Amino acid sequence: MTTEVQQVDGRRHQPGAVGANVYLFVGFFTATFAFWLPLALLLAGFGTAVVWVGFPILTLAMVLCRGFARVERRLVHATLGFYIANPYRPLPRGPVGWFKGRFTDPATWRDFLYSAIVWPISLVSFVLFTVFWAVGLGFATLPFWYRFVDGGFMIIGDIRGPMYVVDSFDDTLIPAVVGFMLLCLAYVATKWVGKVRGLMARSLLGPSKTSMLAAEAAHLQASRARGVDAAEAERRRIERDLHDGAQQRLVAVAMGLGRAKNKMNRDPEAAMALIDEAHSDAKKAVAELRDLARGIYPAVLGDRGLDAALSSLAAKAPIPVDVTVEDGLSSTNRPPAAVESTAYFTVAESLTNIAKYSGATQAGVRVYRERDHVIVEITDDGMGGAQIRSGGGLAGLADRAATIDGVLTVVSPVGGPTVIRADLPCEW
């Protein structure tokens, strides 16, 4: 079971050579299908629209083109690592609204534009890199297989005669060097072309800048609202704890001292007993105030950083907890206090839930930096099934993360394991 507050953008900025080659190979065949069929149906639909036959054809063309765009997004994400969000507007109800919604959606026409330009690019990429890899691999391995060709053979030549003939091991060395150079060039160029193709796909198949800004504004508005709610809930909690705990203790202290004052002259022994009782209540009130202050911001976190604070939490847990904090997050160049506090309480609440509900025998906490984010991951080997429910502890953590525009992700299939991840944006 997977519950996400927001989809995490998992794109990488530099695709791997293997993924890029898989994309260039598979993408050629998908682009070939998407170039001919949807575009042919589009032209036929516009040509026959005057006799109404074109509207079903246009509908089929849009469905096929959008289907190819969805496949392309998944392929780009799986092979090149570029996550592309869904760019489509919600479709109105009814067949007319359904057709009009697709027809007037700019994302549909960007899909057609992508289909039109991606096939020639895919064709050139496929041919060039197939030749590069095949020739490079053949030349590089020439010293191993040339002896199986009887009588030697010509590598370079024309109608006037051979220019380079291989009939001995020494003759294979120059082609082998050329082959290794071609393989190196293909390796570097493949990654570069893969990155360019990924950026092109994200530009045309992803949301427009306007819709991205609108979505970001909506997300920030929701984060602000959730942050206000979380702050209000925290204020009510502090008020309730003060009223039900320390305030009652202090009232009892005041009443006890008043009674002791009245009995001081008449019954000194009883007065001393009342003073002792008031003294005990005062110490309990101080302890409750200290615990309340610790719940607002732990002193060890401010003094010694995340590593010491999380290690203190792990030491109090009823099960073994392995804590790993990346160097620099607890000593020099520490993240802002709001990020540290959010990370601390995310771990604290998660470990509490693990101890109460998961049935786990061990847990792990890992905190590290990823570009401009602090990543907090809590794992356990329990029974799983954790969800973000309204009013629950995980929902509170999601609200706390949202106050700094963070994202909480919970992956907890039934049977375990459970992974809770918080992506906390941070500027050092």
C-alpha cells in the first residue's frame, strides 16, 4: 500500500548510457507507430470533417496520440530518469464535452507536434548509434575473430582496389584502436543525446509553464493552509497541556502554601507537611513544563544537532534502531532550525508508531542531503499497512512537512516493510 501526499519528482539530470541506449532503440519503434498512424488519422479527420465522418476519425487520432504520449512519458521516466507529470485538463462530462475537452486542450496538440518531430529524430539517432556501436564493437574485437576469416579481408577500399587489408594480428591493431574510440564516442554521445531527448520530451509532453505555475501556486496555498492548521493544533495542544498539567499543579501549590500559612502558628507540624506537599507539586510542575518545552523544540537538537538528537530518540525506543546521519548535517553547515525540527519530529512520531502498531523487531533511520533537500527515511520490518489518515499521526507529520513546503511519502504494503520518507526543501 502506497500513500503519497504529493508525487515526488524522481528525475535524474544525467541519464545512464544503458538507459539511453534502451530508449533510443525502443523509442524508434514507438515513434514510428506514433508518426504514421495518428498523423494520418488526423489529416483524414480534418479532410472529412465536413461530412461528419471526420469527427470519429479525429477522436481516434487524439486517443491514439495521447496513448503514445503516455507510453513515451513512462519510457522516458524508466530509461532516462526524467519524470513528466500529466499535462491534461480534466475532461467535461458527456460525449460532446469529452471531444471538445480533448480538442481544445493545448496538451493534445503538443502531443501531435511531438509525434511529428520525434520520428525523424529517432530514425537518425537509431541509425547513427546502431552503426557506431556495431562498427566500434566489430573493430574493437577484431584481434579475436580475424583468424576465423580465411585469406584475409578488406576493411577500406573502392573500385580501384583495397586500401587496408587485414591478414595478420598486427593489421588488426589500428582498427581495434579506432573501434575503442568509436565505442567511447558512442558511450558519451548516447548519454548526451539521451539527456537532450529527455528534455525535449519533458518540454513538449509535460505541463506548460502556465499550468505548472498554477499548480505550484495551488500547492503553496494548500501547504500554507495545512501549516496554519498544524500551528493552530499545536497551539491548542500546548494550551491543553498547560491547563491540564502544569497549571493545575501550580494552583495546588498556591492552595497548599495558603493552607500552610494559616496553620503556621496554630499547628507548625501540619504546616510543614503542607509545605512539603507543595514543594513536591512544584517540582512536578517544573518537570511538566520542561517536558512541554522539550516537545516544542528539544534542547539537544539545538545544542548538538540531528545526529545526537536522533540517537537519543533511538536509545529510548523499545526496539533496536540504526541511525545514520550524513556528515555535515549535525556539525558544520547545518540546515535551518525549521528543517531540523521537522526532521526530528518526523522520526520521533514514526518511531512511536512503529513501537505501538507495527510489531517490528528493528528499525532504521537515515538522514542525508540530496541537492537542495534534506531526506529523512524511516524503515521497519513490521507488518505494514500504514496509511495517512485524517487526524492520525502520519497526517500530522504530513502537515508539519507542508509548513516548509516538504513532502511526506509512505510506502507500506501489507506484510511490510514500511518506508516513511520526508523530502524537506532547504537552502544552505
